[in-house]
Amino acid sequence: MNAFEIIRRAKDEGVTLTAKGNRLHLEAKHLPPPDLLADLKAHKALVIEILNAAKDHPRRNAWTVSMPGYRFTLIGPFMSRNQALAIARWRWGDADIVD
């Protein structure tokens, strides 16, 4: 099981995972299954890295695109700023994303 599957399984079990620095915090209303806890312990470093990356690169489904003389909203599936910029520049070469 990879780290993404572990995070998804924790979410399905009602466990909220947060990373603060290099520490992993779990919040749950009930005790998580032992095999989930074992998987989290075995892949702790990767799970923390993924959670920290998710905080550094927020994903939204609407990004403001700016071009000379135009400003509009790019709407689509949840994507990071870099993904939105790549899509905008694929269609409009001189586009930029406004935060």
C-alpha cells in the first residue's frame, strides 16, 4: 500500500491526519484499525512529506488568469497553481496566474 492509499484509507475511516514539521498528528472519534496504524507507522515519513506538500501547494478549482488587457477566471478540476499556469499558457502563451 502506498502513502496516497494510506491517506485515503485514513480519511475513509474518519481519521484526520495533519503534519506539523516532521510530526504526524491523528484525530479520530474512535480508535483506528491496528493495520491502518501499522501502515501509518511504516510510511510515516512519506505521509508527512505528502501532507506538507499539500499545504505548500494549495489546490483550487478556480484561478484568476491575467493577460495583457484581460483578466478572467479559469475554472476546472482541483489543480495546483503550477498546473493552472501550464493549462493557461498552453492556450494563451502570455498568460499568468494572479494569486
